[in-house]
Amino acid sequence: MTGELMLGGIVLLGSCVQWLTGMGFALVAVPALVLLLGPAQGVVLANCAAGAICVVGLAGGWRRVRPRAMVPLCVAAALTVPMGSWVARRLPPAALLAFMGALVTVAVVVVMRGTRLPALRGTRGAVAAGAAGGFMNSAAGVGGPPVSLYALNAGWTVREFAPNALFYGVVVNAFSVAANGVPRLGVSRWEVVLAGMVVGASVGKVLAERVPEQRARMLVLLLALTGGLTTLGKGLWGLG
């Protein structure tokens, strides 16, 4: 029962911050999910939940998707998703935890710094960001940061970024689920996950009207950084 409550709370928090800021489900939820369910099940559950949230979120904004940018992003991601799955299956559990924690931590720090890189502009930048995102999504469940950096270097506004990020999330998570499979959860746990997603979405929508976007975004990144460092520490402890 305690495990189910923790699972529901993690999914609720991840869903809440996703609807509050337009990003962050995987960054916030993945570290906690892999500690609760193990690396493999935590990642595939994050892929499924994040993909479902992106589908719902995209329903009202799909007309603002930019195909010229999304095609190279998504094609590159599709090519590197199998590589990420291959790496994740072959690492020992402790090494995989350390790897995931390091990826989340580095991704959060890079996004917080707002790094601008000429290599992440134009079609080449889209291919690089998509490839990195596909690998990270299937290996560690966090494929969004490279796309965020691409959008930052492309000069996109938040309004332009949101629908394109959701579209990318639908595609890359669909490929990741195809490569990694569906999490093996009982009926009761699936019910908890669904309830957490619904309640989290409701709370996030309410908070979005009251919490300044910049403050909410920083909170998400701090939560993600804490989770990444915790997962990294547990993995390194296991290796020792």
C-alpha cells in the first residue's frame, strides 16, 4: 500500500509540474520512479505517462507545430532510441542508476545555465538535439533537455516551444515504448498512475493561473536536480 501511495504521489507531482510549466514530468518523476520501481520499469513507466500527457496537451495546439524543425528532430531521435535501450539493458543496476542520475543532473544544469551553442542551430542543430534526446529518453527517460536547448538557440518563444515540445514528446516516447516495452504493473498500480495523472493535471492547471512561470520553472529544475543527485549518489554507493 505504501508503495502505491508513493507511486501515485510521484506521478501526481510530475503531472502537476508538466501542466504548470509545459515541461518537467520526466525530469521530476524519473529519478523517484527508478528508485521506487528499478531503472527499467521506472523508465518505461515515465515514457508511457509522459507520452500520454503530451498527447492530451497537443490536442489543442497541433496547428502550431513546425514540421520543418520537427522532421529532423524526430527522425534523428528514432535512429538513436534503439541505442539508448541497448545501453540501458547491458549496464548493471547500480551503474544504470549512476548513469541515469548523471544524465538528469547534467541536463538540468545545462538547461539552468541557458547554454547557447552555435552547433544547435538550423537543421544540423535539430538533428543533434533529436539524436541526443532520443538516446537519453530511451536510456534514462529524460529526452526533453536537448530539445529545450535547441529551442533556446533557435530563439523560440514559450508559445512557439510548447506545441513543438509536446509533438516531439509524443513521437520520442512512442518510439521509446516500442523499444523498451510497457511497464509490468498490476491493475491496482495502473489505476494509481491514472489517478495521479488526472489529479496532477487538475492541480497544475489551477496553479498555472497563480504561480509566475519563471518561479515555477525554477522549482521544477531544482526538484529535478535534487532527484538526479540522489539517484547518482545511490548508484555510486551501489558501485562502491
